[in-house]
Amino acid sequence: MAHVISEECIKCAACEAECPVNAISEGDNQYVIDPDTCIDCAACTDVCPVGAISEA
């Protein structure tokens, strides 16, 4: 199951740099995760300083 980024995202880009498959990109108001690309490794959840990433 892919991960999602909530509205608590502060657009720090820590998650984007950590994603091994480049599933995370900058959206208009927050970063977003492409569910078709996400491999559910959870690397992004460990680096998010505000805990804005969770399983969908």
C-alpha cells in the first residue's frame, strides 16, 4: 500500500531526497507521492520532521 503526505507537510523536501524510486514530487501546496511508483519502503516516513507521511 502506498504512502500519502498530509496537509501538515511543510515542503522541506527531506522525503523527496530519501525516496529510492523518485515517487515523491513537489505539488502546489505540499509534496505528493505517486501511488503507482511508491514501493512502500517507508524511508520517507523516517525523515519527515513533522510526521506528515503515513500509509494510505
